[in-house]
Amino acid sequence: MFAHFPIHYRKFKNSQKIFKSYKNMKLIKHIQIPYGFRLNLKMRLTITLLLFSLLRVNASGYSQNTKITLDLQNVSVFKVLDEIQNLSEFSVYYRDSQIDLNRKVSISVQKEKIKKILNFLFANTNVGYQLIDKNIILNDKTKNKFSPKVVPINTLNNQQIKISGFVKDKSGTPLPGVNIVKVGTIIGTDTDFDGKYSIAASKGDQLTFSYLGMKTVTITIESATTINITMENDAATLDEIVVVGYGTSKKKDLTGAVGSVDVEDVSVAATTSIDAALSGRVSGLVAVATSGQPGAGASVQIRGNASFASAGVLYVVDGVPINGGAGEPGSGNIYSGASRSSLNFINPNDIESIQVLKDASSAAIYGARAGSGVILITTKKGKIGKAKVSFDQSYAYQNPLDFYKVHSEQSYMINRNGWEKERWLLDNKIGVYGATDPSTVSPFVPRYSENDIQGANKSGSALDAIQRNGYLEQYNVSVSGGDENTRYFISGNLTDQKGVLINSGLDRFTGRINFSQKLSNKFKVGVNLNTSITKSENPAIGEGRYENAGMILSAFYHPPTVPLINEDGTYPLNPEYKNAPNPLSFREITDGTVSRRLLTNAYLDYKIMEPLTLRVRYSYDQSTSKRKNYLPKTFLYGMLSEGEANILQNETDISLVEYTASYNKSFDSGSSLSGVVGYSYQERNGEGFNAGNKKFLTDNFLYNNLWSGTAERPSVGSYRFKEVWASYFGRVTLNYIDKYILTGSIRRDGSSKFAKNKKFGLFPSVSAAWKISSEDFMKDSQVFEFLKVRANYGTTGNSNIGSSAFSLYAPGGNYVFGNNQSVGVYLKQLENADLTWETARELNFGLDFSILNGKVSGSIDYFNKTISDLLDYKPLPLQSVVSGVAANIGKTQSKGWELSLSTKNIENDNFSWKTDFNIAHFKDTWKERSPEVLKVLPKYIGEYDELRAIYGYVTDGVLKVGEEVPVHMPGLSPGMIRAKDLNGFDEEGNLTGIPDGILNSADQIKLGNSDPGYTFGFSNVFKYKNLDLNIFAYGMLDRLLYNNDKSNAFGQMFNFGWNTLEENKDRWSSENQSSNLPSGLPNPYGNFVGNFFRENGAFLRVKSITLGYNLPEKLLDGQKFLSSARFYVDVQNPFVITSYSGLDPEVSGFVAYPPQKSFVVGMNINF
Amino acid sequence: MKNIKLKLVSFAVAFVGLFLFNSCHGDLESEIFSEFAPSTFYKTEADAEAAVTRIYNGLMPNWQGGHASASTSHRFQGSGTTEELLVSWAGGSTSGWGLWASLNYNADEWNVTIHYENMVPAITRCTFTIGKIQEMEDISEESKKRFIAEVKAIRAHLAQLLYGYYGPVSIVVDVETASDPNASPQARPTSEWMVAQIEKDYMEAAADLPYRFTGTDFGRFTKAACKMGLLKLYMKEKKWSKAVSVGKEIEGMGYSLMNNYKSIFTIENEQNDEILFAISCRNDFEPNTNGWLAHVLPGDYVSPSGKQNVAWGGFKMPWTTYNKFDQNDERLEVLLGDYPIAGGLTKRDPLGAIPVKYGEDPDATDWKQGVDLIVWRYADALLLIAEAINEIEGPTTEAINYVNMIRNRAGVPEFSITDFSKDSFRDMILEERLFELYCEGIRRDDLIRHGKYIQRAVDFGSPFAQEYKILYPLPRRAIDESEGLITQNPGY
């Protein structure tokens, strides 16, 4: 305990500005705040300390000689000390919890020495003081004894040696203003502008190095006189500054539920967008990677999703909402298959921090767009100091984590013979299927002879032909730095990914400039510029079936008896089904998308007076995405169309103007008042164009000469849209004596989508926090270092419904007369003048704590969110001209809790181990459905069921020989799945609750919920000397999944000679009657046996294991070139533990692009 | 360095300044760039024509339904529920294609309830459009009349299809109700009302439509098509003399049999004299496209023309049906017992013969073919007249002559009046209609009219064939949303 003693002192000097958290040091000092209030607090402190250390002059004897005159009546001790600082060069340090600064005193002295003044001031109190140089140190006499070793700094005695060195952060940036204190004394110093320090100490002394947001380092002096220190971020610290909408807050002062992602620990070497790396990082945030395709994103949900109109999470990058950029265009041909993250344009390496505004009170400041939660991304900014150059390179070797196992040629022949034999038995009603005498029907002839089977391949499949080893390499360079007036951060990133399936890949360049310049004491400007160009190669995949089968399904289907390529270079087709292309022939397709995005964001700050700053921000976000593809004649569909070319383009321009005024005022008592009001106007304009042609003379032109195609009617299309948002918003935060914090915010949003008097929606929020640990009764708690309870209530909105609420006639429903196409026009939608915002109201209770000296910290939250006026299309009666009308159709509720814990299990000089764990639970249920919806709701669906409940029939295994055929399933044969008759309909179509001997939809029940009951993340970081090991895992529990792939493999067994999953070799047959898997023969009750292939979707995915090595200081000493170097190896996605038998429990749907396992080697070098 | 910094600063200042002046603030009015506000539509003749075009879309709502070829089409269901078709895809746990031959459907089967969901609102749209066109001021009375006549014909046609599937159903023929999105569903009408409504619409439409549309208007409803609709209606209602008289009207409208059966269904002979009503098709458009060949050609079929067709290999005519044909019947030219495969060989599928019927579109690049889909043709009308005459007065020379016109064209021996009693003539004509009209979606109506629809499925061995399956079930939603006012068909 004693080792930490000095840092509990707070520094106290001239009182214009109080920084309450320099680690636990309090500093009061008059400084010119160089930048506006928005400046990262860490930076401000750096400057403060820097100035402080520069101003300090060696003034031995100052305290003896200086005389002060004071005349103050009935003021606080604080005020007196403040005045002393103002009038003199003294600095005051005190330990926060021990000194009562609010005590009222009157003092009137004429040219009195400081000692006398202090004696008077603290007479009959527990406060003691010491004077060292120009420093006044206050403490509680009764608790702390000053070390007798206290000696003035810079006074070198005989036993002491001069220790000097250099302090930097992990990336090698010098840290100015690091506080260095000799343990057990108040002797100390700060690092200078270049991060250098020197101090006198004796052998055996301990020095502590502390810096805001960094872990405190303690070293013991031995023989070395040069000691360089690398400080590491202390993410768990409660003093961390987090970005909230339109401002920042200290983590410990937060009143809402805000999750932070520790970006430092997230390995981005094998991903192209940050959303894919968010899974398991923040409690309550579910990011499911639904495809393994290069550039694919994740489907991100915060606290469930109880809305149908949900526009998804709102991403705000450096204050600019970035949703709504130009999306990936369709292909124009029969294949889709481009799944892309909208965050691909942001280089993950540029990200400084990510905050997740989980509850409505935090998100309410974003009003109508925050209904699904908000993710705030802050990019890196330059820091004061010399230019720092950072270079990262990584190479990830990738191969599929798992891929479908289909029959080898030999297995295919055996199983197809067997299945056809079984079908022959069934069709002719022989053996277990009936009493037909086999001699009376034409005999069964096996398709493949014993010779064929013996000569066949025993391994391999067409799926091997479309797989390959992939890689992802990244080069990342950044230059950053700045001085008191200018800050800059410039970066470039090159990413090149070769996908694990043929024809898939991604090439990306991103560039960023973050620049800010102080023009005068009043004005500051800043520009953030993010440009990116992504070139992706699109494999023809997708969920299309039969003739629309993409590359993966075509390979899945391809009979192993048919070669992949002929000797003449042509691609043979399955002779029984010539509509699916040869899987290998997909490599002949050219299909690429080029996406560009330029996001410029400029702001001007005008500090009207000390606490009040005006900001105007303008951002312009241009994005285009252009896809070009060509199906050549060497590919089946190119052959049929004699070459097919398409060019498709989407363009979006989003402009945003925002005016904000912020107020930040601190009071002597430790109270503060801050607020922001603003106006924002956003306009989104989009348009698109596409053209295509067929029948080309040659494949050589690809899509580069559309005119040369000779299709009768080349395809062409275009569209345009415009959306407008106007919003007013404001927030006030009152922190009363650092114990009680109250925040209120309000936003008024207007959208062009609604009718005149429904255009604006109002979204208020209020939240409060009580820092119990600041209360007197908790001050001496040995357990709680920090304890805060929060309660908040907020509202957010959603207007994401179609293009507008107005009646429209639209072109469509064209028809052909003669041989010409005529344009039809129809009443597309009806007006709903009452259509209004969907509003989410959320109540959240939370608890933040830090115990055992910070060893364990965490948060617990409970939330209850109701979404009312749900936006959706209300069904009109079947007879209506328009099938539905946009309406507010009901109310849903999301309830749940979240827990996150950070523990520092072991921390010593050589070894440390920290663990982060989070778990969350939510449930989305219906609370109210509109009468129109209720009327047509299938009877088996409960009015208040879960939103994503899964309904189905209850299956009862496979009918075995000798078992009775259920009366409700006449015609069922052995080997087929039984379904249970559980219910029936009466004449009005209502459920009777009684089995009626008929299998129909009355017999469906709720089988489960596709939402996970629990999501969790688990991260461990170990550090041993220069080595570090990071293991991260996440998962989901209590989740029902439908195994589409398996259902399909059993449902379409050997149709058209298609290959199927190898596991169906164990199917039921008259020769394998003990099997519990269906026979795959034609089943008259196919619609009723769905749930047979439903499985438990729980899983634990070990996402990454990273081992890093930092070059030791010793090696770096004595040269000026390199400031730090780190090398690492990383295994991404090594394995998943799950009982789910499909491809992957996260990858959704049917024949998906497989997720990859990556082996990464990388380095990070700073100059 | 300082220079650069200065430049950057001035850039930043300029940047901010520029943006400040550029910002604009709209008044949150929605701007529509590619659609019509209600105030801008139903003004010109082109508007009315576009609205009517959309009404035609009710005949072909998508490539699977309406008069197309896939699972929800009248063509497929009219044949698939009879002895005409079996589906190769009826394997596996997707029972969708397997249910037809055994009549294994109930009110949860969307393939049978979808007609209601498609056509009931389509009829309301007809009524709505009639109302809108009637209100228009700036178009000629003549155009108005023709547009309204076309819409009424379509309304009658859809109502008749609905009547065939479900019996009488509640449809909106009142303009005011059609324009009111909050109008509540009405109870089902009587058969008499339904039949009268269909008859009235067809008759009113026929009065204002030409005998025939050709060229770029081909595919529109004509007087002949209206009369054919009426003929079908009278046959269904067993109003034999009305059937004969309307049939004879059709005879006088200039339609005739093609000389060669196969040539009726080819792209070269589109708009031929035998076609009373068709859906014009293109090979590059949906839904007006012909997907029949893709549905019937087996995967290993090799076209004599050398063209590679998309071949899904679904539909087959069961051998028991195929074997009823006279082996010299020219109609077998497009119903292949043995079909050509690679190497100049032929193959016989164990399930059945290949009802190719439609000719290839040489320009088709995928499953979509441009050959017009025939809904009704003259041969059908002739056989119906013969059937009606027999019902009135037994087998007459006149009746047998109609049949022989068809048989002559097919190259099979003529029948003589002495071969038949009234009953055997009836059976003969049902059989002849199979040979002539197979896979045109007409069989279901024929079997029902002859009382053999359910027996056919029983003979097939279906455990699901019960008398009530003559009518399809209404969607549960129709019952639910009317809160029981609309009643389900019995048995479901």
C-alpha cells in the first residue's frame, strides 16, 4: 500500500481550472487552455504539466523568504489556497479524501511568511503540511507520517546517484509530463517535452511513473543510471475519457450505459472492417459474422432488435453519422454474392476508440436514428511531440475453418445405388413398403457396377476445386505529431486479400488526414479526411438454388463421376442437370466492384468566452460503388447468352451541417455544469444507373464495350432518391460535488418521410448517477475503490419505412402486347396521414464498481425497452387495391441484463494477467399488435410471443418397420419422419386444443427462439517481460438454429444426380433400419417435418490467440532511429466448440462462404 | 515545413468557409423523382393505357403464376391435378411438387390458396381502375369505352378462374368499395350471383371490343376471347344451349384450325388463326415469358436443332395416359415417348413421356422463351360445342363433324355417328380433349365437369382424394380477417 502513497496526492494551484483526475492527483493551476473544450483531456493535461514543468524554476529558499498578503472573509480554505497560488509561485498538493477544503475561514495577514499563514489556516485541524521548494504538501497528520527522508529535489547527497531516462508509450511516442515520484517521499519530477527526466535517488529506492490513462509503473533503483520506461494504456481505468454524442465524459462520470471496446486488444490483422471484430467485445452487442467472404461485415445488434423497420446500428465516425453510403450494386445477372461491410472504408488501424451507446438515454442525443443503438468511432489524432512514424505489416495465411463434406466418387456411387434401390422398393411397394412380388415388376438395375465402384476415387470432391489457400496482407503507415497549435495524424493503409474460394478477393487503399490548427486563442479549425478505394473480386455465390446455384452450391451438387474439366479445356456439365454450371468454370467469370468513399469533415471552433464554445461542422460524404461483370462463353450462362456484360453503379452524397454550442463550467466545490445545444441538417441524395448487354462477338471485350453486344433489348435502368433530416438537440449535465450527476438531453428530429403534422419527433432523456464511493461514509472503504449507481430513462426513434407516407402511383407491372413491352402504372402505396415515428423508451439501471484496489472492476446493467408505434406495413384485407399500408402496428419489449468484469489477476514486475469477461441476456417480445395484424395472425402464434420465435411441427423420429402409421399421416412409409398431431381447427378456424386426426398448421407450436439467450465474450491477456499473449473467445448460448444445408441434403438426395452431404450415408433404409435419420425418399408430408433439422446453436468460438514480442529496451538504447518494435504471431479463428452440425453456427443460411482460420505474422515498428 | 503548415491552415479555413455558404435548408418536403403523386396521374390517354396495362398483369402476376408454367400457374395446376402430368421433382421432403397428382392439399398449402390472394385483389384493382377511367375528362369516349371493356373482360376472366378454384367468392365490383382501403370483407355470394356477374362483365366487354387484335395489340382481350370465356362459363354451368349459341358466334369470327398441330405452338406462327386468347411473351422479360420447355425438357435432352435449352426436367405425362394415344397421332410429335439424347440416341424416362408442346425460341438465352403462351384456342371451342350439342340432343352429325375436324388434323381416323351413344360420345369427347388439349391447363375443368376429377386421383392410389377436393381451400387469412363472415369451403 505504501508504495502507492505519493500518487494519492493532488496538486493544487491557481484555481481557474480544476482537473479532477490526474490519476488520483488533483491539480489546480491557472493555465491558458490552448484549445477548445473538446480537446482530449489527456492532451490537455499533458500541456498543463508541460507548462508547469517549464515554468518551474529552482527556487531554493523561496518558502523562507516569500511573504504574502491576504484579506479574505468567510471563504473556503480552497479559496485561500487558491489565492496563495495566485499571489505566489507556490503549488499546493493535497490528498483528496483527507482535506476539508470547504471549511469556511476568514484570514487577514500582511506580508506574512507562508508557514505562519498555513499554521493559522490549519490550526486545530487534522491537516498537516510540508514545504518543499515552492510546493506545499497537505495531508492528514493522523493518518500519514511523512517519511523522514524528505529532502528537496535536485539536492544530490553523497549516497545518491543521478537517474535519467526517457518515458514513452507503447507505440514509442515520448510522454511529456509523466509524474515521477520516489516512493515514500514527495520527491518527484515530471518528464519534459521530449519525454526525458532526471532525478536523484539512492540504490534501493523505488520510483513510480504515473500518467493519465496509463498504468502506473514502479521500478527499483539498482545500478543502472539510465532507466527508460514504456507505459501502457490502462483501459480499465475509470478515469478513461469516453466519447459520448456531441461531447466527452469521464468513464466514471457516465450516467448511461456506454460500452467501450479496448481497440488495443483487438487484432485487426485478419479483418478488413471493424464490425467483424466486435463480437464478444462489449456486453449486449451481438455481431454475427454471417459470411466469410473477403470484405463481408457482421450483422450488428445492440440489445436485441425489437423493430422491423430497424435501420440498424447508427455509426458515427468523429462526429459524423456514416450510415447510408452507396451500397454494393446487384450483379445484373443471376448471381448475387457480394456481402460487404459498410465500414470497409475505415481503416481499423486508424481507430483510437469505440464507444457503444447501448441505452436510450445515451443514444437519445441522436434521436430518430438511434433506435438500434449507436456506435461511436473516434480515429487517432496527433499528439504533442516529435513526429512519430509508425509502420505495421502483417501477413495472414488463411484457409477455410470448415467446409462441406460431400461424397467422394466411390461413396457417391455406393450411396446412389443404395438410394435408387430403396426408391425402386418404395415405388413398387416391395419388401418393407408393401406386398408386391418383386418378380412381377421390372427388376432393379444398379446405376454403377461393382467394377465402377472399385475403380472410383475414394477421396476429394468438387468443393476442393473451388477452394484455395488465401492470404490477407496489410501495410499500414502513419505519421503523427503536433505542437501546441497544430496536430496532425496522417495514415495510409494497403490491404490485399486473396479469398479462400476462387474468384474472391479484396484490395483496399485507405488514406486519412486528421488535422487541427489553433488560429488564435479564440479560433480553432480542424479537418478530418478519409478516403478509400476498395476493389473487390466477387465470386458468384449466393443462396440461389437449381439453375441459380452459385459457385459453392454448383460444386456441392456436382456429381463426382463427372470430371471438372475436359482435356480440351471445356467444362463438362452434369448430364442429368445441365442447368448448373460446372463448378470450376466459375473461374472464367469476371466480376469486380470498385467502391470509393471520400468523407470530409471540417469544423471551426470559436471560443466566445472561457466556458462557452461554438462549433460549426460541415461534412460531405461521397460514395460510389460500381460493379462490372462479364459471363463469358466458356461459362454455361455466358454460352447460352453468348456473353453477358453488366455495369451497375450506386452513388450517394450525404451532406451534414451542424452547429453546436457547448458550455463547460467547473465550480470550486467540485461541482460542474456542462451542456451542449445544437442544430443539425442532413441531406442524403442517391442515384444509380445500370446497363447491360448480351450476345457479344467476342469474350475479349468483357464489359468494356457494351455497345458491341447485340441483344434484342439491352438492359438499362436508373433511380434517384433524396432524404432530408433536420434536428435540434441539447444536453445538460450537472455534477454536484462530484457525487450526484444528473444529465438530461433532448432531440427534435424532422424527416421528410412523414405527413405534414407528423414530420417532427421529440426524443427526451434523463439520467442520474450517484457516486457512492465519493460519500464520506464510503471514503475509507477497504473494498470499494469506486462505486456508482445509475438510473436512466431515454427515448429514441426510427423512421425507416419506405420512401414516404404518401400515396403514389408507380410504374411497374409491365406487360407485353404483340412483341412489345408496355409500361404499366399502378397505385403503389396509400397515404397514412397518421403515420408517425416509432419510439423506443428505455429504462436502464446500472452499477459501476471497482474493488480491491482496482483489481476487479465492472458494470452491471438491467434494461427494459419498449418500442411503441412500431413501423411496418399493416395488412389491408385481401380484397384491397394495395396489400398493405405503412402504419404503426404495435409495441414490443426488449428486456435484459448485462454484466462486464475486468480483473487484474496478477500484476508484478515481470508478469501480469488480466481478464475481461462479459455476458448479456435479452429477450424481445411482443407487447401489443394492431387489431388488423392480430386478425390475420396464424393461430399457433401467441400474441405476446418472442419476436423471432420459431414455430414448427413436433417431429417424432422416423417411422420404423412394424410401427403403426399415424392416422393423421396416411401414406407414410417406413424411413420417413413422423410429425405429431397436437391440435385442430374448429369451423371458424380457431384452435380447439384437441388433436383432430388431421395434420395441418394447427399442429404447429413454438419450438424456440432464434435469438441467443446469452451472449458472452472472454478475453485474457498475459504479459511476461517482453512477451504478451492474448486469448479471446466469445459465444452464444440458448439458441435455436435451422440447419438448411442438412435439410436440403436429405430432402433432395441424389435428385438430378446431385452430390449431397456425406453424412446421409447413415440414412434409414430397409438395410439400415436402426437409423434415426430419414430415408430421403419422397415424403408426402415434407412440409410438416421441418423441425427435424433444427439444432442447438450454442457455441464458443476461440476467435484469436496472439503472441507478441516487444524488442527489449536494451536493444533499442543507444540509437535514435527506432523507438519501439513489436513482432507477433496470431491465430485467428482456430476453432469453434459447438454441437451444431452445420458449417458454422454463425454463418447463416444456405451454402455460405466459409469462415476462415488465419495464421498471422506481423510487426509494428515505430520511429 | 512552415510553408506547408500555412497552406494547410489556409486550406482548412477555405474549406470551412466554403461549406458554411453552401449549406441549404429545405422544408422537409418529400421529393419524388420516379413516381407519380396522385394529383399527376389519370390525366391523359397514355395514363389510362398504362393503368390498363397494369390490369393485364393480373393475368400473369409473376413467372410462376397466372397463365405461366410453374407450380402456381393455371396451366400446371389444371394439368398436374389430372392424369396429364407427374412431376419428377416430387422427391424428397419438399412436398410442393409432389402433392398434385394425389390432391394432397389443404388450407396451409400456399400453392392452392395463392390464386385467391392474387386474384381477389386483382379484381378490386379492375373495379378501381374502371372507376378512375370513368372519371377521366380528357380522353375520348371511344377510348374510354375500349379501356373499360378490356378491364371488365379481365375482371370476368379472373372471377371465372376464382369460381373454378373456390366456388363463389366475395369480389369487389363496386367502385366505391374498391376505392376504400378500409372496406371490410363481405360474405361469400351465391353461385348464381357469381355466374351472373361474370356473364355480365363478359357480355358488356364483348360489346365494346373488336373480334380480334393483331400486331402490337395482340394479347389484349377481344370479343372472341370474351365469347370463349362465356362458352367456358356455360359449359361449367351446364347451360348447354347457351353454350352452343355462343360457340357458334365464335365460329363466325374468322378463326380457324391450323393445318398442322405442332405449328400452333411455334414462334414462327405466333398470332395464328387458331389462337383465341394468348399471353404475349418475350425471352427477355418477366413475367410475360414462356418457361414451359425448361419445365419439361430432361437434363440430358439434346435438341435436334442443336440449341442448348435450359432443362429442369420436371413434367412428364404418365405412361398410362400416353399409351391411350393412337401411335399415329400427329399430336405425339410434340409429346415425346423417346427423347433424343447425346450421340444420336434416344431415351425413355421411367416416369413418363415428355410433353414438349411448345417450340424452341432460337434467341432464348436462358429458361425464358418468347413463344406466346396460349390460353384458349379454337380447337377447344369446337370440341366444347360438340360436347354441348351431345348433351342437348345426343351424338349428331354436326357434333361428330366438330370432333372429326380435330381428328383429321391430327391424322387419326375419323369417327362415325354410329359408333356412339350419348354417354360414349361424352366419354369419347373427354378423351379427345385430352389428346388435343393436353398440358394446356384445361383438364381439371374437364374432369370436374364430367365428374371424374376425384375418381382419377382415387385410381392413382391417393389416400387424399376425397370429394371435397373438387374445390380448393380458401386461405385461412381470408376467413380470419373477415372474422368468420367468409366461410371456408367444406372439408378443409
